Amino acid sequence: MTAKYIPEPFRIKSVEPIKILTPAEREQKLRTACYNMFHLAGEDCYIDLLTDSGTGAMSVHQWASIMEGDEAYAGAKSYFKLMESAKDVFGYDFIQPVHQGRAAEKVLMPLLLSEGKFAISNLFFDTTRAHVILSGGRPLDCVGELAKKPKQRAPFKGNMDIAKMEETIRQYGLQNIGVVVLTVTNNAAGGQPVSMQNVRDVAAVCRRYGIPLCIDAARFAENAYFIKRDEPGYSDKSIKEITREMFGLADMFTLSAKKDGIVNIGGLVGVKDKNSSIIAGIKVNVINNEGFITYGGLAGRDLEALAVGLQEVCDEHYLRYRVGQIEYVGARLDEAGIAYQSPVGGHGVFIDAAEMFPHIAYTEFPAHTLAVELYRRGGIRCCDIGSFMLGNDPDTGEQLKAEFEFTRLAIPRRVYTQAHLDYVVDTIIKIKEDAKNIRRGYRIIWEPDLMRHFQAHLEPII
Ligand code: F0G
């Protein structure tokens, strides 16, 4: 496929200057950051692809809505606007704002899990995995085998492996499974979408066994776009119709609005059945941890921006450009013979670092090695979605081997242009040409118990 860029369905009204440091300055910044990308200052990064979370550009309509923010502690106008917008998109009766995705997980997971329970997913995102563990449960991943073959192009590589899921339920005992979490799109598998058929199949198994089904919905609109484009029978349906069908199959959702809500902060918990007994527990947990139920840890102006963002993200012109931008990077990598989780997902490109550095063992974190190299050579910040992120077995303390060693280039929404992306690809190509000379990876010299990739200190192995 030749690289073709779909033009932006917007024009730029406000700009934020960025600067590029010299190579010597970048080397110094890496040392002071203990080679952890999360310890670099944002202003020291020329192109920041660390995450697509909370880094999107808001529209004029969102900025205008911010001035309408009603900051009443209880029952603010902005809360009701958000309820109307979110109910329209998801079709659920109960929607609870929270300050971000992990807050939704913190509120919900302890109501579903306890010591000795298990949660099954098509791959947990790291904070969801952490909240399963913090609730006393253990996470079990059942992603389909296709996701583990980065070079094999197929639609819906984010799907749950239904046979494996059923086998896992039998193996661990039905009474011990607290929840099934379906992550759409499947971030850890490369932003790969989940098909409607797979949602249907997962839901049927959950219903048969009486297990609650929760959608981890951070990138719901990108997922719906892939369904519309690639799944038979959906080309004439709108993004909202597809979203409502998808969510209608589940019982509840947690959502980080920092992705497809196109806001800088925000999250939601949703429950389909307004009579569900879980709602009382959600409200108590929100009041204790987030704030009163009509603001959930957000300012009134944040509720306003999210009400608008949820509508904007369902615009097909936007989604075509959004996914087109990621596909453009993928096509340029194809031309250069650089392996990645293919086809590209909805929010970024996940470079197969194990393929680029076959001589660097997972214990030396090849994907982290590539991330450091991108900053060193180009001032580009991105991160490891591999063994470094996965961490240690919570019971034995041993380094786990991830299914993939991906370096994730997460593309913020409505932020970077084609020229920025060309610069990123050109830098990757130069690293690939020099890959043999990057002989060793990194070792951890300090790490916390949980979610270590955010905080760990590393040093190069010489
Ligand atoms: N679920 C998924 C699938 C996510 O990707 C994230 C965040 C969360 C939950 C947690 O949401 O950050 O609002 O608390 N992902 C970001 C990322 C951080 O970079 O992929 P949060």
C-alpha cells in the first residue's frame, strides 16, 4: 500500500510552539530521567507520542462550552448536559462521571472482585490490571492468537478467544470469575479493534454463565469506525448506532474520556440497567473517592467539554482522518520494511521491537530500548508496551515475558501534521539501519511494586 494522507477535516486556530534540543542536551535529559520516558519533561520532547490520553486538541466548540461550566457542587447544569450526551451515545440509563479511566476502575472493580476471584479480558490495560489486583483478584488474558502475530494482517485482531475464555472459566471455576472485561479497542494488543460478532459471542458466554460483562471503552468510537468499515452489515450504520449496539450487549462500562472523549481529563462509569444493585455501591465509592455524584472529581467546565467531545468523536469525517493518519505511518513503515502490529490500530502504531532488535532479550527490554533511541536521535517520546510495562509476577516476583515487545507511537488526536509524522518515520528508519550497533538494552536499578514503568529507574547495559 502506498502512503496516502487523508487531509485534516479542520483548520488550525491556535498553535503551541515546540522546540528541539541538541543531541548533547537530549543525552543529558535521558540521564537525569534515569532512562524512564515518564521522567522526561514534556517541553524537552519535540514530538510527544507517549500517549494519546488527555493530549488531544479540543475544538472551538469545546473551548466555548468551557465558559458555560456550571460549578454548582450538586446538580450543576453541566452535569445534566453530560448525562444527555452520554446517554445518547451509549444508550445506558446510569452514567457516572469520574475524573479519569482508572478512577472508574477503582470505583467498580472492588464491587465485582475480592480475594480469590479472577477477571478475564481480551488483554487488560495496565491500570485495569492493577485495579483487579488491588481488589484482591487476579487478571487472566484471553486475547486471540492472531494478536500475537504482528506481521499477519487481519481485521479485528483485538478479539477475545472465545474457546480460551470458556476453557479459562472452567479451569478457574465459574464461581470464582467476578467479571469479564472487553477492552475496545484492545490497547495492549496494538489498538486492535474487536468485532461486533466477538462482542456478541463474549456476551452470550457471559449470559450463559451469569458473569457480568464490562466494556473498557476508552477508544469506543475508533472501534465502532473499524466495525463500520470492515465488518459485513455495518457500512450503512452510523457510529452512534454501532456504539449503542455494542454497549447494548454488555452490562456496564468504564471509560477513560481522555481518549475518545477528546478531553484533557474525565471518565465515566456506565450501567445499562438502572435497577442494578451495583449502582448503590458505585455511588458510595464515588462520593468517598471522587466527589459528589453530579461532578465525580471533575469541574463543571470539564463536564461541558466532555459532553461536546463525545458527540464530536462520533463524526465519521473525523474518524476517517484519524485512522487514516495512523494508516499513513503504517504504509510508510511498510515501504521501509519495518515490522509493526499490522494492520495499524486506531490510536497509534506499535513497532515490533523484538523484530528490530532480535539480539536483545526480553529481560533487557527491546521495546524500551527503541523508545530511548527515538528520544536520543529525534527528541521523540514514546513508550514500551512489552515486558518492561508488564512487570513482575505479583506472586513470585519474577519478570514476566510479554506476548509482544511493542514500542508504541500513540498519536494524540488533532495535534500533529503529516510533516511531523514523516519526521517520526524518518527517524525510525535511521534507527533500523543502525539496529545491529545497538547491542544491549536496559536494566532496572529501582522499581515500585506495581505499575513500575511509570516510575522505575533504569541504566543502559554496557
Ligand atoms: N483503559 C484503557 C484501555 C486505557 O488505554 C487506559 C489508559 C485506561 C483504561 C485508564 O485510563 O489513563 O484515564 O486513567 N491509557 C493511557 C494510555 C494512559 O497511554 O494508553 P486513564
